[in-house]
Amino acid sequence: RDILNITALGVEIRTNTRVESIKRLLEEGYDAAFVAVGTQIPKVVPIEGRELARVEDCVGFLRNAASASLPDLAGKHVVVLGGGNVAMDVARTAIRLNTASVSIVYRRTKEQMPAHDFEVREAEEEGVKIYPLAAVKRVVLDEQGQPWLEYLRVASVEGKGDRVRMETVPGSEQRIRADVVILAIGITPDTSPFAGELALRADQTIEADPETLQTSLRGVFAGGDAVIGPSSLIEAIGLGKRAAFYMDRYLSGQPLDNVVFDQRLPMADKNAVIEKARRVSVRPPADVPKQPPAMRAKNFDPYEGALSEEEARAAANRCLDCGVCSECRQCEKACVAGAIDLHMRPKPVEIHAGAVVLATGFSILDPTLKETTGFGRYPNVITAPQMERLLAPTRPYNSVLRPSDGKQPENIAFVLCMGARDHSVCNPLCCRIGCMYSVKQAQLITGALPLAEVTIYYIDIRAFGKGYEEFFEQSKGMGVNFVKGKVALIEETDNHDLVLHYEDMSGSGGRKTATHDLVVISVGLVPNTDATRFFRKTAPDTDDYEYVREIVATGDPARTSMDGVFAAGTVSGARDLPDSVLHAGAAAAQAAAYLKRSIRNRKLTV
């Protein structure tokens, strides 16, 4: 299908065509050329006595193994030289061909093998024997005429690639049965026909500009393994896309410099990701069902099974914020409003304004500061903003699910005033909105999960706004339980349920416990200190709690200590939505009046 897609665009594909000169192609009328010959030439090393055993290269062996006629290795003792993924492919293929034994000989330690860890582990599970720190000496025959591979123990290895300095231990010779020896010590590109036309490196890869991938010959570009050596399919595709971009510019007569092909966002800071991960509970990945090694080593059938729906949900919920974008661009397609532009980059903009309105909002208290809640350690303790996301019309799931296993919770607790009115986290203020948005979420949950029990633990319910008291009473009528009690500690059970230890502030009093399968903590609000960092020299004054200070909050709202700078909404204090909208209107009126006065004063001055 991929080939048909390419030919449908008008691309002509010529097979069985030998190319020995790039310059000749250009002389024949081609305007540009792209060299992507890959790495197909296996590296070989001289082995004393190689004629005594059957010696093959990895490329030929794997090519034959993929054909209709499999290599005949029945009853043979096979030795693979190398430690990369290709060596593992060869060894694990050979073990499935009814061999007597399969061994891998590698000059470094097993931990230094470039092969993937799981490849090494699964190869050993299937019966492959690995000999690390071993250097091949020769092939010899025993008294019965059977071939053996003789090797020396390696004392030290320095360097990489072809520049390796290795010291062996004298007198440490050991032997392995070796009817067949397969070399898997590396592969190189077949670029020798172009040696007189293109600049090549010592390892026979093509020298190309790292940005444009143009070679030393104008109009000729190269990519893939022919440029960077053995690599992954993803890297090869990336280089192909890069070369196509610059070839298009070359063919259209546009310059190749001063233009950037790849403008991805920078990678996340590694230390920041690690620091963030320390606050997150660690859950092991799902165990993918596999056939037993003895069974899977008998054939080439797929041996990994599929996860159940429950296992898949649990595995997906391990990573709510992995910090990695795979650039699938599906978010662009899913956004009906077209609000996502992955090509957008930060751009400094300078604006000359007559007045400034600060509306940078508030910040949410770091819930990990309240260690007694278990947030970050217990997956089923979430914050109210996280619950808001689960209940939103654009929510990620079709229902409210608990993170540990993806199941619908049946007994949900809301804990109010976590990190608000709390001197232990230096936040003595009431957040003003926690009570009512928790009541709102409780009502939404009773609609989304009609059979779920919802309990709100509170110190005081502050239903101060218009209609708030009625809304509070309405939630009681809908079946929401209200417990006047201060939660002191949350603990987790073996099945990830949560035990709340709280002080009963009504009824019989004293310390009590209750078990829930999901806990939502209403965390406190704190000022957004970025509001004053925008100012290089003098910034507006702040109050004792670091909110932007209003000069006269009741009689002259929104006006700050700086002339022409006004505060709107929660930048100057905790407010709910209606109050924030009202306050923003006051800030807009203040800014408009200030601008009008400024214009009038300038006219009078003139």
C-alpha cells in the first residue's frame, strides 16, 4: 500500500538497476539526487582456523532465515560474535532452528551490551548462553574432529568502534563447541562506488551537512544509515523528511541557509522531570502475558499476548502526565475550534500602553505540602481541580474514574480546607470558593454516578453569595452527606482504598475513621507572585499575604500603588467567579477613566 501511495503521486520506481556514479545521474538530466543505500555490508574479522567451522555473516544468515528455505542448523552448536540487537536477533533465530546450543561471545561485560535489556534477558530465558569479557582467539578441532571456538578472558577494553584497545589475560584460554560461527559485529554502508565523487568518513558513511544533509557534491543529498551509521527506523525517517525539505528548496531555487526545518519545542528539563516524578506514586507496569520460554523457542510465532481491558486501563492510568509529546498531531484534529498550533513559538512583543490591568489570577497551593493527605503517594487522592477536569464536558474519559485501576468509584469523599486557614503551610486565609465548588462537584457526581455515595468533610460551610445557601441545602436533598469534621490523616489500604482519620466536631465527637475509594482534597489558594515580577524596576505594593494591594478596596477598587496600573480579579485576593467578573468591570472602568484623564491632561498641556 505504501508503494502504491508513492507511485500514485507520479514517482517512478526502477528496480534491478545498478548505480555506480552519482555524477553520471546528474549528467543524464537529474536535477538532484538522494543517496540512502543503508548499511548492508557486514563487518568481518580474521579468525585463525575459520576454515575448520562454518563461518557466516549476520546479514546473510538473517536474510536466509526470512526466506522460504530456513538455514539447516539442526543439531549444530552455534556461536554468535557480537553484543548488539542484531546479535540477539541472530541468536534467538538460531535457537528456534533446532540447534544443539547457541552461545554469544562478547568482548565487554553483559551490562555494556548495546542490545536492549529485554532482548538480552529473553535470549537467556530461551537458552542462549552469553560469554562476556571474551575475545576470540581461533577455531580448533578436538580429537574427534569436532570444531571448538577458543577464546581468552578480557582484562580491559578501551575505545569504541574500530578504535578499540583490548588487553587479554595470558593463559586464560577456554573453549566453546562451535559448528557454526556467525559474525554480528557490525554493518557498514555500501558507498564504495561513490568514493571518488562524495566525501566519505573512515567508517564509509557519507559526509553530509548536519542541517541540510547536502553532501560534498552540489545537488546531492544523503540520509539514513548511509550518513549516521546503523540506527533506528525512526531516525532514518526523520532524516528522509529533513532531506526532502531542503531538496525541495534546492529544486525551487531557494537558499538552504537561514531557514530551519525542525522547529520542535525544546525537550523538557531532565532534572525538572525527575524532581516532579519524586512526588508521584510509583506503580509497576502491567505484566504482558508471554508464552513460557521453552514453548516460544520452538517456533517463530508471536509470543506476547494482549492485556485485558482492566489491565490496559490500569496501565494507561500509570502515566497521567509523562511530559512527552509524540507529535502525533491528533490534538490538532480533535480541536474543533482550531485553537492548537504546534508551529507557534514564543515571540517577544513590545506594546506601548497608557494603562495596565493585572489579571494574572491566583495559584493553587502545592498539595504535596500537606503530606498527611498522601497526595502524590496514593493514586486515588486527587485535587478538586483534577476532579473538575474529570467532570468537564471535554473530560478525558466518559465517566469519573479513579486513577489506580480505571474503575468508577462507589464511595467518594471531599475534604475541605486542605491547605487553607492553615498556618502549618503559611496560608492562614480562607480560599472563599472551596466550599461551593466542592458542593457543585458533589452535585455533578450524583448525576454522573447515581449509585455513588458522596461525603463532604468540612470545618465550616461558607455559603455567603446569592443563592449559595439554597444551593447548599439542595445538595443535601440530592443525597450528599455532610460531616462536620477535621481530617487529620489519610492512609491507603492494599487495594488502594483510602482510610480517613478525622475529628468528629459534631455528634458523639472524638476521633473516627471512614473508608472511601476516592478522595478529593479542596486545596487552598495562594497569590500568584508572577504579577509583580513583570515589573523591572518598581512594582505595585503587595499586602501581608503577597496579593497585589488595592489602595482603597471598598471605595476605590482595582487601583494599585502605581499610577496607571490596576488589579482585576483574584490577583488582589481570593474571589469566586461572580465577584471576579464584577471586580474586572471595576478595573476596566478605572483604566478607562485613567486614560481619559491622561488624554485630557495632555491636551491641556499642549
